[in-house]
Amino acid sequence: MATFNLNVNGKKQAVDVDPETPVLWVLRDHLDLVGTKFGCGMAQCGACTIHIDGTATRSCILPVSSVGDQKITTIEGLSEKGDHPVQKAWLEHDVPQCGYCQAGQIMSAAALLKENPTPTDEQIETAMNGNICRCGTYVRIKAAVKTASKNLNA
Amino acid sequence: MTAIKTSIGRRSFLKTSALAGGGMMLSFSWLAGCKPPDETVALPKEWFELNGYLKIGDNGLVTIMSPNPEIGQNVKTSMPMLVAEELDVDWKNVIVEQAPLNTTIFTRQLAGGSQSISQGWKSLRMAGATAKRMLREAAAKAWQVSVDEVTTEASMLYHKASGKSASYGEMASAAAKIEVPKEVELKNNSDFKIIGTSRNNVDGQKIVTGQPLFGLDYRKEGMLIAMIAHPPAFGMKLKSVDDSQARSMPGIKDVFTIKTYPEEYALQWCDVDSFPELVVVVGNTTWQVMNARKALKLEWEQFSDHELTSSTFWGSTVKIKVPGGLENSAQHAKVMAEFSAKGGNVVRKDGNPEAVFKKAAKVVERSYSAPFLAHNTMEPMNFFANVTDEMAELVGPIQTPEFMEKSVAAILNLPLEKIDIQMTRQGGGFGRRLYGHFLVEAALISKKIKAPVKLVYTREDDMSFGVYRPAYHALYRAALDENNNLIAFHVKAGGIPESPLFANRFPAGAVDNYLAESWTASSNISVGAFRAPASNFIAGAEQSFLDEVAEAAGKDPIQFRLDLLDRALNKPVGEKNDYEAKRLAGVLELVRSKSNWGLETPNIHRGVSAYFCHDSYVAHVIDLKVESGKPRVEKVHCAVDCGIVVNPIAATNLVEGGSVDGIGHAMYSGLTFTNGTPDQTNFNKYRLIRHKEAPKAIDVHFVESDVDPTGLGEPPFPPVIGALANALYKATGKRHYQQPYLGEGITLG
């Protein structure tokens, strides 16, 4: 066990855990931030996507000891009022079916648009390819990313 | 208007509210997943309960209970819409709350068979109509006018002649004292204001902001985490446990074994007995328990042939033979070929098919197969349990709370009323969560450890302790005469361990000489319903085959099907045909026109398919392109007849999703076994369709209909597989007979 001082959604958080503990479980079990989802535990499905200093990262294989003072952003901290352009676009397109993968999808999309505010269809597909949706909402996700891109650049 | 007898009484409701008590409060804070009402409307000071389905606040806010489990089929929005419609409430003032499990008020609290909307169509509207009638009576009493003169619109009551009006909130208190009417009138379809309009997902805001909604998100003070270790292979059972190292690891509270079903327990259809004894690790955090489980030293041994007795969904009792041994996919393929070569059980026979096959000018014969599939709900199996000597509190994702309540009551030896199952939003269902062994396991673990506990499956647990879609095989034969008329049709279908045959579906009824045979081969691998059970294979096989027969007959594949349907409509063969030929033809005609069928576009390869299941009709046309040697669906054109469409935006989403899901599974997915062990246990090996492989566009068209709504969660899945196979043939010149198609090593020109 060791103490780690994390910067989560702009807030300093100290946790006392095994250094190998993936950030996903630190968030879910220790910080009660359960918006970041467990899907596969091996960075294959993207449900656990968070931002580390703004970059989309799979939290299920990221040991807490590797984070240091980098900024962790989770779905709960993506926007203060739940009104990030990506979140708004998701609602406008009524994207979710079961909804379980959508936090990860949104975090991947938000990171993409930060890097590339006007992605092409191919760039969207490439950036989002690590996020699986068993309900099959891919077509809507792409449309929502485009809407968010449009609104970001308006 | 349609007058129907109400089955809603205040007595049954009062009983419920007393019983629910603290559970209701809990459901508010944890499970409600309310649609936030219009921000300007504050929560009411007081709620008035008009019946078990709804309560009205003094300020006009209305809480509508959504009775059924939400697995992504959007019933949590569309079912309350039915109540709101008849109540004549303004949707923006509606809060939706997940109802508790209560079979005295709600009927069929189950997610399965695409039946929620069709089975709730009358009861939910009746609940709204009953409350509206009570509000009108209260207003009539207050205004001293006849109730017939009191009208309603958007949460308001009016008396035109006197100019009097009142809001629902103002009349709620008085309405709650009105006797529940014995009969109410339901609206004519033409008067619908909410049904047929698009309403966004009531949980949307919570989903996109990561609020706790799902079973895995649930937590309670003092809660421990549990994981199970199950045999590494089907056909094995526990031999010995060495937990000395695991026990001493940080955060670990206990390690023990559980037997899920007691000796004398009578299995239900939704119980799963493939791994009857499990090793349990309980500790403080998920990561600690995961690590301790890895440190278990477990020995397993093979079990021998045995027989299980189980009740079916319909209540009858069946004996199931469970063979011993460790099974392999190569052996499964051999078994299926052997069974297919033998005669099966004749399920339906029209005319004299064998004689006609002998004299046919042309015979087309093809075999199709598909592997086991794992459900892979994105949220792995999990359940919370807090079991004491007096009662059991169970919270989590389950499609069959009514049935599992019975299982867990019998296993814990507690009366039914001491079992409190609360439904969370579910990260996918697809049939997997019909089978609630994980709920029972959680209950037994909590009972043993005497603490609240959340059982968590990893993806590997989930995929290797599955209740899989069976492996299937179908042999088809078609006989054509010298004029290329289809004169005989033969299907022989079976599976491990269930058959996918629907003997009375199309083309039964359209061919004079018809033979349908079925077979099954036993297995110790647990199987169950998977989105559109059996249809999810047989539709693709049949629709691929019909495409090939149409080609052999030199006919356009849509016209070929329409000609057969014309026969089934006007001069049907036999009396037991499950489908309506006219509606099946209707979706084919609609997709033909919407897709501009017949229009040739360079590099676009098209396939068509149509199928009937879950009382609905769906036809697909797929436009496929080959890009850098890989097939990619450019566009899916889809025509659907599911009767009245309650919520178009969600219905469209469901059809899009079902189409993507069907394409994905046919193209990429499959679970194989080596010595009883699944070869794929996570997404590195088990392929699900991803963004880059998804169709670029999907056009959904609904047949305008006045028919009561039918299923939608499942029907779009099966037919798209046939359209995909047929489009792949056009693109590659090669027919595809084995799923997943990608595994066949598609060669592209």
C-alpha cells in the first residue's frame, strides 16, 4: 500500500492503495466515481476511457502509480453542468441504448475533438475504433461527433 | 373510443406502498434515473397517488412508474409514454421512476421476447385513463357539472360552458379520494398526442454525465466485493481448494465454496446449473479480490453423464440429459454433419416432397452453420445482495426479476414477500440476464459472509460462464420444375443442444410440397436465449438459400419472394402458417421502393432479405462496397412493420442497432471450444463489430400501421444477416455458408 495524491476533475484526492491498482478501480472503489465503466480489463473495449492531461486513456490497465501529478478527467468532470458540446450532441441525437459504453465513447470523442476539431469520417472512425458498443449505436455516435464538431466551431 | 374493464384497484396499490416503504426511498436516490423535469418546475410539496402506476404532485408534476427492466430497449421511456398519453399529461412535467418488482400491480415485469410494449399496450394506457377519469370526476364534483362535460388537455381540466379550468396539480388531492372507475375509455389511435412522437431517453442526461445507474455502480455502506472461480471447462467440477495464499492477501475477508442449487431444489428455466459448485473470494475492493482469486490453487475433475429436471418457461417439466466429457468445436462440426445426414423429426409435411424432388428439373441443396455466441453485454454480470435471516435485498441487472424472486426465495428458504429485488438500468441484456444464477450466487455469498456484498464478474468470467447462443446447422433443398417454379422445399435444421427450426414460417404455406425436420444433439455447454433466439441463425440461412434459389430460377430475388408470398396469401398451403403473407410482402415492397432496388451503382453490391419474428416484419437491403480488399456496408435500407410505432426516435435507434448487431455477429463473432474451454474469453480474441466496420448509413422506414404494437428489440437482427450474405456474394462471387463470414477467409476480387 502507498499513498497517491491524485488530481481528479480538478480536485486533489489522496488514496492509499496498492501501487498496481488500475486507475479504473481507484475511481470506482475508492473515489466513488462510477461513471467510468469496467468492460474488459485489458484495454480492448474502451468503456473505461478517461483523459490523462487531455489524452484519451484506458484506465483499466493504467496503474495508479504511473499517473503522478498528471490531470485525470472522468466523465463526471468533463463539464461542470453536463453541457460539454459532445454531451449535448449525444442528447440531441438520442445516442444511448443501454448506455453503458457511452461514457467511454464520449470521453474518446471529446479527446478527438480537442486534438482535431474538424475530423473527417475516417478520422472519427479511427479515433473511436477502440470503443465497442454492443447495442450498435455507431451510426448515431458518428453523427453526434459531427454535430459536436459543428457546434464547437460555430 | 374503446371501453375496457380496468384491473386497477386502490387496494392492491395501497398494499404496495405500505410494503415498498424504505425501498421506494432507496429507489429514488439510486434507481430512479428520473428524467429531469422542466427546470422551472420545482418538486411538489405533496404527491397524490392515483394508482400504482402514477402519482400527481400538487404542482402538476407527474411521476410515472416504468414497470419493466430497462436493458437498452428504451422501455423506460416508451412504457411511461403510454401512461402519459391516456392521462393527457404534458410530457415535460413527467418524471419517470423505475417501478419496484410488484406482481400484484404490474403484469409481466420481464425483459424478453420483444413483448414489453405489446403486453403493456392496454394495461399502461388503462392506468393513465383511470387516473384521468378520476381527475375529471373530481373536477366535475368541484364545479358541480357533469363529468362528461369535463375535458382534458396537457395536464389541464376544462369545463367549456362555464369557462372553468384547473390544473391536474390542483385536482390531484380530490382525485385521490375518488373511487377507482370500473371501466374506462381508451383513446382512438387518431387522438394520440404522445404515442407516435419522438421522446428522448429519460435517462439520457444521467448517462452522458456518468451518474450511477447500472448494477455495477451500486454501492451500500459496509459493502464487500465478491468474485467467483468457476471450472475452467464445461464438463468439469470442483475437486479441491487450496486457499492458504489467497486468504492472507490484503483486504481479503474470506474464501469459501457455495453450491448454487440445493439437492432438493427444482430448477426453473432461468436457473443455470453448468457449474454447481463455485469458489468465492470476498474482500474490500475489486482489485484486491481479483488478485487474491489469482492466488487460489484449485483442482478440477470431470463429471459424468447425468440428468437434470427443470421447469420450462411455460411451466411444464422437462428432463435434460447432460453428457459428461470435454467438448470441442471440431467434434461439434462433425456431430452436426452426422445429424444432418440422418433423418430428423418431421415437424411439418405438406404434399409429397420426396416424390417431387425425384422428378425435379433442378435441385438446389446447401448447408449453413453458425457457432456458439457469447452475449457480451458491455456490463458484465453482477449483483448486489444483502441477506439476513429475515430478508433478502437484491439490487442489480436482471431481465427476469419475477422468476428469480421465486428461485432465490426457495433457495434461501424465505417467503416471497421477504425477497426485495430492485431493478437497476442494465448495461445490455440480449437474453443473457434472463438467467439469474449470479443473483442467486450473490445472495448465497451475502448469507454466508453476513454482510452486504456485490458480486462482480470479470469479462473472462462473463464469457467463459456463458449461457450461449447454441451452435446451429441447417440443410436446405429446393426443387424447381422446368419452368423454374419452386415445387418443393425441404429444411432440416438442428443444433447443439437446441434446434433453430420454425416449421410454420415462410416459405411454409407458399410451396405445395414442403418438409421441415428438426434434430438436436446434447451438450454440457449451457445455452439460452440470445437476441431473437433461433431466428438469429435460421433467418440468415433461409434468406441466403432463397437468394440462391431465386438465382437458379433466373428470377429477381425480391420478385421471387413476392411471388411466393402472393401464393401464401391467396392460396395458402396448410392451415398453420405463423406469419401474415401480406405484411411480409409489405416490408419487401417498401424496402424495394425506398432502396431503389434495381438501380445499378458502380462498385455497390446489393443483397436483400426479409423475415418475420416476434410478431413483426423486417426487410433489409444492404449496399456493400469493397474498400482496400475489405467489405464495408455503405448503407442499410430497412423496412419495418411493428404495428404502431410508439416512440419513433427510439424505435429507429433500436432498428439501427439491431442491424449493426446482426451484421457484426454474422461477420465477426463466434465462440469455439477446446476440451470444454472457450477459446475466446475477452475482446482481444472475441470479435465484436467496431466503428470502422459499422455501416456508414442506415435508413429506417416504418410501415404506417394502425395495428397494436409488436416486437422491436429482436426483429431487426435476424434478416440483416441474409442481406449481408447476399451482398457479400455479389461482391465476392462466393456464397457464404458458415458464420462468422470473416472466418471463412473471404477473398475479394
